[in-house]
Amino acid sequence: MRARIRGLATQLQAAQQSIAEAERGSEETNRRGETEIATRDAELRRARGRIAELERIVEAARHNARVERDIDEARLWLLVDTLTEAASGIRRELSLPPPTRRPAEGVASTAGALPDRRYTDDPAALDRLLALPNPHLIVDGYNVTKSGYPDLTLSDQRSRLIAGLAGLGGQARAEITLAFDGGERPPVAPATPRGVRVLFSAATETADDLIRRLVSAEPHGRPIVVVTSDQQVQRDVQRSGAWVVPSAVLLRRLGQS
């Protein structure tokens, strides 16, 4: 009996060792499984994050494409509407008489260069330009205000010019954009009446550059009138097809000089 008991005890001890080893193996297998699950979960989260990022990029690209398409359609609409109104109303608006001369006659009889026909220093001519279909009046803000009322603060200069242009816009039904130098820290955009847009140039450009970009953004054929006395800007925008009016003319028209 003692021998059998010792044998059974040995078998029990061996069985317990086997159980312990099996438990240790099971724990190790569980740990490896949990590690693999955690790794796969992390990879799944990264994949989902990447998918979400790609979806955001695609949506941003679609939005930008829609914005560009809308801008192109707006340019086309403006051009078509301008041409339509011009064809039916420009002669009536300008009261143009039948021509007494032809362009070839000016070439044959003029020794020097012909006068620039996209420049006017007459307030009445400015009104006629703003009576054209869909005109866009672009104003070199500080070029006007520092000529008309330089003693005011810049903030008061802006407010006074905006108020004057609001009245002009109501009479002329023109799109009006005011361009100011912004610098490193452009001022807060002032409250503007309906029909007047105020833009400040970025730190990397001047108001002159902003005006050139505004002119180039318009469709060819739309009446664009730029108010500035800066001769370089005048030459640049005239080459792009815009009319030029000196700052003093606008001030006379507004009754502020």
C-alpha cells in the first residue's frame, strides 16, 4: 500500500506539474493573442485615420473644384450679360453720334502717338463709364484719401471714402472695390455699406499689386474703371483693358475736394 501510495503521489505530482506547465503555456498563448489583437487594433485605427484623412483631402479638392467652377461661371455670366447689355444700350447710354472719322485717318494724319482713349479726367466722363453695363469700379484707397484729406487718421480716411462711394454706388449701380495697403498687420475691416467691398493687401504685396490682380481676374470685355494717380499702375491696368481715372477726378465727383 505504501508503495502504491508513493506511486500515486508521484503521478499526482507529475500531473500537477503538467497542469502548471499547461497553464503557463495557456497564459503565454493568451498574452501573445492579446498582443496580436492590440497590434491589429492599432493598425486598424491607423488605417481608419488614413482613410478619414484621404476623404478630407478628396472633399477639399471637390470643394475647391466647385469654387473654381463657380468663379468661372460668374466670369462667363458677367461677360455674356455685359455684351448683351452693351449691344442694346451702349449707344443710347453714351449718345454716340455717327463717326466723322475712321481709325485709318488718324494713323495717316497724326505724326505722334494717338491719345490714350482709356483715360479720362472729366467727372462727367466718369459717370458715363459707370453707366455702362456691369461696370467694376476699383479704387486705390490711400492714393485717393491722402490726396483729398491727408490730415485725417487712416481710419477716418477709410470711413470717409467708404461713405462717399456708398452714395456713388447707389446712383451708378456699379460694383465697387476699395483696395488698401495692409502690411504685416492689416487693420480690422471696417463696416461697409451694401455695394462696397473693402480689401487689404497681404503682407507680401502692396495695394498696387492687389489692384493688378483684381483687374486681371475680370473677364475681357467687362468695363473696368481704376481710380489712381499712380502712373505705373495706370499703365499696367490700361494694358489689361481697364479705364483709368485720376484720384482728383473721383474726389471732385464726390464733392470732397
